[in-house]
Amino acid sequence: MSHSYFCPCPRGLEAALAEELGEIALDTKTLKVHNQVPGGVHCSGSLTDAYRINLHSRIASRVLLRIAHAGYSNENDIYDLTLAQTWEDWFSVHNTIRIDVTAIKSPVRSLEFITLKIKDAICDRFREQFSERPSVDTKLPDMRIVGFLDARNFTLYLDTSGEALFKRGWRLDTGDAPLRENLAAGLLRSTGWKPGMVLMDPMCGSGTILAEAAQMVAGIPPGLRRAFAFEKFHDFDAAAWQAIKDSVKPNPVPTTPTIFGSDISGDMIVMTRHNLNKAGITFEVPLKQIEAQEVKPPSDEPGILLTNPPYGERIGVRGDSTIEPDDMAKAFFSAFSTTLKQRFAGWKVFLFTADLGVPKLLRLKESRKTPFFNGALECRLFRFDMVAGFNRREEAKPKVDAPDA
């Protein structure tokens, strides 16, 4: 039986997710990738295709199975549609549930009230069938039901993932502002980096970018070390799930390092080492405690530098606390720019940041800027091609007054 799925992702990564789903579909004849919409990609396939996406997708946030879709006029229509679904075919009255609702241009007054109506309908359905109702657990539910409303239609989804897919099951510690794993994976894909290419993150924090890249090199699927909601479905096919996991073949361990990281904070370096180990990385990822403006290329071969620069107080971990944050940022980026121009000719440099003024601070002209969203925060992935002598921003030329007549 074929099901319709919606795979949400960080905004800006829809094309990358569609490309990734197309690659996953190469291993199955039933998974079909359909249209991209803001915030995700529609696809269809068997239930085991949902297993496969959950295991292999680095960019999707969840895999939502469509249960029902219909027009609506008011809250009662939503209740009736939810009540009519055979929830008992999917999970037990003893499973806990959580309801989440999102909307775009919907005329309903209160999403909280819609959430309550969906919950009531599911509980009423079970009460009619079994004289019992499932309990609500908003923190660690067994089943997540998602409602989506636009101006005319209402869609009900059952979440096959459980916890969000960016929670890989390996993270031990995070820094002050951790980058979500699926966003890091999407950024890596957007830079064009592939295993075997040299990669450097000179402000690695807790190592999210490095861990994602290292797992790709090792051939470790992102979902290999965690559990999923579909494992609690009534018709869960344990044998098929085991076969999908058994089909994973790790890549040969590289003999020469190609992934490198550094950070100003020794605590972050320790944290990164722990996280890489927890992520199953058995090969060497050289890490160094050093200020970003002091780094040197880790290889003779030019590669890709991808980082999420710090901001505010994070820049001054070992800085002078008497300097204002704005002045500290200017000094930091000026010094970092000099390092890039003097030492990284031939490299492609990518900075992911919410500070749209970073190119100006670097005094570099970006060759590309791609919009992304980190949650609700609008960001840019700036690309700088470090060609010696040609990447400096045009300096303002002094104005010469015309001679008097």
C-alpha cells in the first residue's frame, strides 16, 4: 500500500532535501519524490519507505504520514474528520499522544482550540471502541499527531519519527548556540562538499558540522543510533526494519585525515571529541585549540572552510572584557579576513550567520549568499572564493572636485 508523506525541513533546504530523497529512492522502487513547498517536500511510498527515510535522511526534520485531507469550514469539521479516522489501526489506547497544529492563512481563531478538538476526537474514538482513552504526554509521547490548516483545507498526519530527526541519538554536549544537525548537514550539501574533500571548521563549537561530515565519510546513517515512533505502530514490520539496517555497509576507514576542526575554547575541543566518539567516529579528526584568526590551512590541497561564526560574547572567550562587543567583532573579523586572504588562496569559504553585515566586516565581496532559516531566525550562507588579490571589496574612491571654471 502506498502512503503520502510530508518531510518538513529547515526553510531554505527544500531543494537539498528533495535531492537527498531522490538518492534514497534509488534503493527502492516504491518511493516517489513529488513537489517542494516552503518548509518541506511531499513524497509517497510504502510504510517501509518511511523506515528508510527516517534512517537515512540527514536533512528532514520529520517524516509525517498523511492520515486524512479535506476541506473545512469550522472547528466541528475538523473534529468530525479526526473522529472518522481509524486511529486504533495504528496505535493502542495505552500509547500516549501529543497533538501539534500549524496553520497558514487559516480563518480559525485559536490553534489551541483546534488542538483540543483533535485531541478530543481521538480520545472519543478510542472511548467508543474500548471504553478507554489514551493519555496525553507533551514531553515524550509515543505518538505525535500533526494537524495542518491552510485557508481551505485541513490535513492530519501521524508522525513516524517520534523525536525530531535532528536528534541523532549521539550528542553528548552542546555549546552555547548549537547548530541543529539537519541544518549542518544541509549546509554541507549546499557547499558542494563530499566525502574525500578537505573540510575545515575553525570555529567548531561542539562539533556539529564535523560530526555530520565524519559520519558521511564513515557511511554511518544519521538514524542508526536512535529509536522511532513507527516501531510502536501496530503493523510495524520488525523484519523489514532489521533488513534495512542490515543493508547499511560502512565505508573503509580513511587513512589520511580530510576533516579538521579548531576552536578558541579548550572546553569546546573536549566536547567535540566526546561528540565525535559518541557519533561512532573511529578515525582521526584532528582538533586544535587556537583562535580562528591564527589558523593555517591543514593541507596543501585547497578545500572547503565551513563555519558558523560566533557572535557577541562568544567571540571574546579569551578576549579583553573591557572591549565593547561591537568593537570586538570588528577586530575579530578584520583579523580573520586577513588570515583568509593571506593563507587560504584557492579555498572556498562559507560562513553561516544571522549577521548580514559579516561581508562588510570581513571587507570581502561574497560570490554567493543563500538565505536559510535557523528556526525562526533568518540567516545567510555566504560564499567567498579566496582568489588572491581579487576578493577584496571595492574601496571607496576619494571624491575629486571638478576644477573651477
